[in-house]
Amino acid sequence: MPVDRPIFIVAPPRGGTSILYECIASHPDVGYFNRANRKFMRFPRFAYFVTRIGLYEDTPRESHLIWDKFIKGDDDVRLASDATAEMRQWYHSFISRVLCARGARRFVNKLPPNTLRLPWLNALFPDCIFIQIMRDWRAVINSTMIKREKDHPDGAWFGLRPHGWRAMEPEPPEIGAAWSYLETYRFLEEQEKLYADRYKKIWYEDLCGDPVTVMKDVFRHCDLSWSLEVEKRLPEVRGPSQIWKKKDARLTPPMIEKIRARFGDALTPYEYPQ
């Protein structure tokens, strides 16, 4: 079965990709990778079987092991020239078998590093659709700093790795996170021009505020049906987190001023609302 217009969610980590992934994956016509697919990569039907009998939870996963099967290097950037015939054959075959096992006709995935691999993904799947989710940069950086301290107490880098990230690694966490955010969205702005009607942007804050309206629009863009049953399948979506606005936020007002002094007005377009 051909892989028809796979849907890729793109944004930095902590940008709202998880809830959008769950929303799109809730559609009855859409398939995705779960934990069993990652565990049993050679046997998609067996992975679906052990999921159906409850040995593995059937929730959409990022699946680094699957997407990094052919990826080697110090940063996340991949170009169209990096896509080989072997890669195309392997991914089309694997995703097709996953969809057949599920009885689904479309595919969705989110993996933040793939955000810097759009030319590579487009070379693998020339009809793919990109859904970009945006979130206020202050919320993303606050969440990134919390996650970095939790998972990397040694101060190691957390987040996407554009070209030049090694030079930014020694910088204060808020500066490194702001730089990575800005580089990522500048890259996406250039990519948006290339894919035109196959590219759509939404705000995380809008999705949290009115998920039904936003998802109707997303499904329409992806040529997926909408009905009351589809609406009922949507996961619970809470209001947007406002932790970054609180007095005890990890991203303090002096840090915000330091970021503005370093990057000027470059981040202003990424403040919500616009």
C-alpha cells in the first residue's frame, strides 16, 4: 500500500507537539508508531498484535530508534541529498506495513529533530504534509530550562541541534535555548516558502483555547474527514500553560531582558498573541 501524504508535525521540543500529535493520531483513518513498533521494528504485524492484547500501550510515540536508523552526525540537520534509495524503500515499506496492520490509510509522526530535516523528509515523501505548531517563545524557553535541569543536571545541551550548536553549548541555558528556538523558526520560515499548500502553521495557544475549531481546520488541510465521532475521539486538551508568567518561573524577567539584549527584536514575532 503506498504511503499517502504522511503528516509530519514540526517544532522545537516543549513547543506543543505532543498534544497536537495526540489530536491528529486520534483520527480513525490515521496510523502512527507506538512503543511496540519501536521494540519490534522488523515485525509490524506482531507489534500490532501485542498492542491489541494489551502488552504494550497504544499511544503515539516519537520513535527515535526508527527515525535515527540511518542518521549519524553531530547535529540534527539533514538535506535532500542525504536521502538515499535505500532509505526511501525502507521507510515506505515499514510505514506501509504499520498502516496495513492497523487498517489505517494515513500516517502521522512527530519527532523534534525531524524539524531540521524537512528537505530530507520531503525527498523521502514528496507528497508529505508539514504542520508547524508555534508557541510563545518565553513559554518554550522556560519549559526547556526546566527540562534541561531535570534531565541534564551536568549542564549538557537539551533541545534541537542546528548547525553551530556546539559553540552555544557553554552559554547560559536561557541564551542557548533562545538561540536554538530562533534558529529553528528562521529555518522553518524558509522551508514554508518551498512547500506552499503542503505547509500549515497553528498556534499552541489557539489549540488549547479552542481545540475543536483548530483541529477541524487541521483535518481539512490534511484531507481528513470531520464528524461528531471524530470530535468525540479528540483527547482532552487543557488550557495553555502560563507557568512562565508566574513569579517563581525558571525564566526570570532579568533573563528575558538579557535575551532581548542579545537578540534584539528577533523573537518578538514569536510572542502570543499576534
